[in-house]
Amino acid sequence: MGVLEGQVAIVTGAGAGLGRGIAVELAREGAAVAVAELDPESAESAAAELSALGVRSSAYPTDVAQREQVDATFASVAADFGQLDIVVNNAGISRVGPHTQDVTDEDWHDSIAVMQTGVFYCMRAAGRHMLPRKSGSVVNISSIRGFSPNPGRMTYCTPKAAVIMMTKVAAGEWAPEGVRVNAICPGVLRTPMWDADVARGAIDEQFYLDVVPAHRLGMPSEVGRLVVYLCSDDARYVTGSALTIDGALTAIPAG
């Protein structure tokens, strides 16, 4: 029996990449998983893969930047599954390259809408479902770029930093009610988003392989295992934390 047997999770952006890797690890530990994903095809594909692992899974096409869609998805999941125990706010986009003076309004607003406002919408919805039950775990996927800045990533670092503070505020508010909130700050991961940035020349992968002390990229499954821990009873006293998983990239200052 898995450590999350009988629990119900929502994972945003679970159609591919990191979100799908997280969803798979939750399913392997027995959690039913609602796939909240912008792309309907990848949402259905992910739900089918998770169902094949022996858990209940359904797709919920959702744009986290739209409040009405978020609230509707959370209401549907609670009604369809009968409860809500875990929310993983993972959905994100990547706009890498332009320095601050060249960032467009569109890139700024899109990034904030998905990775800051979208996380807020989902946290708020989670709280409204979990607080009356006095139980639940929210895990927000931030990034090492939430506290370790990087040139050309104004539209990424900013919302990721906000997610860390949002995590801590909610954790302090909700701890008395039995609802925990934590953030995970991954470093360099092998995901389709990363591969796309490398392919278009926005990222020099070999540079990171050289500079990361572990000399490799992290895998979505490794982040997924950390999510499982944070959502398990083993972590019942862990809340308000921002946990780094980056092969020691931010532990050793450059040079």
C-alpha cells in the first residue's frame, strides 16, 4: 500500500514534463490524480497513463490564469472524487532571453498570470476546500530562480520569488487549521521545456553540466519523490518550507 493511498490530488500542468513526473510519483503511492492541464490532448494522455498505474485519474482542461476555470475545476474534482487532499501548483511557462529593457508587456503579463496569479488562484481554491476539513497539503513549485537571479529571466525569477513568499504567508495562516503549505525550488531539470530552450539556443546545456556540482540534470521523478514526502504523514510537521533540489548548484558560490 502506498503512503498516499486513499488521497486525492490535483496537479496543475500535469500533461507533460515536471508536472507529469510529479503526477506519476503521486499515483505510484496510491493517490488518485486530477490532471489540470491547459492542453486537452496531453491532459487526456496523462490521465490514461496514471489510470494504467491502478489509480483513478481524470483530465480537467484548465487555464490556471483564469479564475473561473480554476474554481470550476476544483469544484468538479471535489464533487467527482468526493474530497481533496493534495494540490500541487506546477503549471508554468518559460520566457528566457530578453534582458529587462527588452522584455515585452506580453511576456511580462503572461508569466505573472500563469506562475504568480495562477498559483494564487489555486492556493485560494485549495484553502476553501481544505480548511473546512482541517486537513490538506499544498505544494507550490517555485525554482532556485526564486532566490538566485539569472540574467534574461526577469519574467521567470519574479513570479517564482513571489511563490516562495505566498507559500510562507499561507503556511502561517493555515497551520492552526491542519493545512500545510510548502514550496519546492528545483534547479536544472531535464524537461521538454528545458529541451526546447536548449534547442533554440536560449540555454547552453553544457555550461550547466559543468557548473552544477553533481554534473547532471535533475529528473522530474526526483522532484516527484520530494512532493510525495511533503504530502505524506512523515512530513506532518513540515510547513512553510522552501526546499531546494538542485545538485548543489546554489550551495557553492560561483568562482
